[in-house]
Amino acid sequence: MNLCVILALFSIYSHPDSLIRGVYINCYQASKQEYLDVIFEKADSNMINAIVVDLKSDYGFLCYDSKNTIARELGAIKRFVKVDYILEQAAKRGIKVIARIVCFKDDYLSAYENYAIYNDSNEVWRDYKDLAWTNPYKKEVRDYLVDVSKEIVDLGFTSLTFDYLRFPTDGPVDRMKLTNVYGSRCDPLHDLLKAVRHAVGDTIEIGACVFGFTVLHALKAEGQDIARMSEYVDVFYPMLYPSHFNASYKKGDTEYWRNYWIYYDAIYQAAEKVRPGVKIVPFVQGFDYRTEQFDETYVFAQINGALSAYADGIVIWHAGGDYATSWPSLLWARNSSLRRSAQMSLNTRMREAGQLYQGKSLLPSTPLSTPQAKSLTMAQLSSQPEPYRCLSSDTLPSRQSRRFYLDPVSP
């Protein structure tokens, strides 16, 4: 067998989480064994090696058989997720299971005592979806989330990610009246992460889902600052969905290259802001909201941009869990990870042996001076032999300056 393939297989399978390729599963789908078996079949083909599963939902209820007394009093427990089955099947396959915990958007806990955010009429404040939020400044709210996190870890989860880890901004925010205020809005979020870290220990991976714009600059209204949050966060999951940026953002490229550059540039900027060792694993848009043409190429462009910028993986998001359009793109991501490991292993072995490239790379590295208007499709990729599919030197764009050398593992 080719040396590169041997090295790649050794690198990937001895470190299955080295490059995350995952999908999100909502709590309703996580209750259906038939659906879960389809997901695990994709894992059997090495198409994915991670899943993100709801354990505390967007409405605030806990999705497992919790013993939390407050949740029980509020009726905030719905035993949807097949926790034992998911953990058992994932362990057999070496799949990483990431527990998603929605923080402050909580229609249940907001009804408990005075945990809610109130409006200027002293009524519970509600967002545009008529959902209530809890007050991040209240220590009791943060303590509840810490207790839930500890309970989820006790179930057997070793990776947590916190979503809606922010103050609300999608509603009549001018009417919000916050109490127990101290410091900036970043402070209570930082305090929650610190408390979770102390509660679960250093062996549990802590993640944070953040707005896409957070990688560009701190968001004071939301309270998200990845530079500061990274003190207690191991991995960030920025939501870089192209549909959520203004249409003028990265305007000038085709939809394919716009998607590519949104991810490529954001990954680089995120890596520059967080402490060394923190992973960046962006969510990829796997849904058709505000797209010119939603197909596997739309998804593929986002993955391509993320991996070309050396992201630590990707997670595809579809709220309903429908990934029919995304599977071909995940197949490419698998092949790309094999090529990357092969290339890196070969480079290491050649350096150790004292064999220098003398200015030549193994794949084309011609610099570009102008943006390319070409849009590579999945069909075009499929016409090339696996697993060494690569673009010719005139089909990749450069970075923002439109001048850089090609990543040798680009498709």
C-alpha cells in the first residue's frame, strides 16, 4: 500500500477526533432509534466522527431523565434523548458525542422565582418568538446551569458545548430591565464558564457556540468575547452561516467563493484571538435559508474554506436533522482529512530523514494575483481519483489579498 495512505490511516484512526466531522441532532430525532441508526451507519463509513446532541433544549427543558429538583418542580424534564443507546453505539465506533446545553434562553426556568429578565412594566421580557430568557447576572441562574452540566457529565458525556451563552438581542431589547448588574455583560458569561470548569474538572471538554461576528470583534451587547472566554473554553463553535451575514458582506464573489471566504477568513481571525491550543470548529449551514442555490456544493464551499484555513473540524447544522444534501460534502471532508494527515506525516518523515524540498511542494503552489470566478462542483471533484483529488493551480482563490500559496490538501 502506498506509504502516504498507510501514514494517513494511522494518523486518523489512532486520533479519531483530530479533525471533527459532525452533525447536529435535535432532541426529537435523538428519541428515534431508526434515525440514530442511519447516523451511526454514516459513522461506520467514516463519513462523520462526531455528533452534537441536545441535552437542554432551545425551550429550556432537559431532554433526559434528570434528577434536578428545580427542573422537576417546573415540569422541565422531557425524556426524549436515548442517552444510553447513543453513548453505547458511539463508544463502539469511537464517535465523539457533544452535549449541547442551551443556557439563558429558557422558557421554563424564567418562571421560577425571579430568575427571568423583566421588562419596564415588570413583566417577564420575551423575545420575538415569545420565549423568555433568564438573567445571566443572577448567580442562582448560573448555579442551575452548573448543576445541569455536572449531571450531564455524570451520565457519561465528556464534551459539553454551551449555546445561547449570551444576552438576548432578538426582541424589544430597549425594554429590558436587568437586575443584579455587575461589570460588563462579558463578566457573568465568564463567571459561568469558570464555575463549570471548576465543577467538572479539566478532563471534560468545554465548548461555546458563538455568533459568527464574534470572531471579528467582541459583541458587547451579547456579552461574547472569545479572547476572554477562551480562558475556560477548549473549543469554539462559531456560527458562520453565510445566510446570517448581510448580503453585502464578501460581496463580489460568486456564492460559492463568498461562502468559502466567509469561513476561511473567519477561522484565521478566530485563531488569532484565542489562547494557544483552543480549537475552532465552525458550524456549517446545512439548510436553505437565503441561498441562491442550496445543494451539496453550497455546503462543500463552506467546508472547503474552513479546512483550507486549518479549522479543527466542522459541524453541519440543520435544525430538523435532514442531511441528505450534506452527506456528499462530508464524504469529501473525510477524504480531505486523510490527505492532510498523509501530507503532514510525510513532511515530518522527510524532515526527520534530512530530505529537504528545496523550495518545491508535493502539490502545485502557484500564487494567484486575481480572484477566480470558477465554481468547482462536487461532480467535477468526483471525476478525479480518490483519495488524492486536488484542484489545479488555477481553480483556487487566494486569501483576502488574493495572493497566497495553495494549501496542498485543498480538494
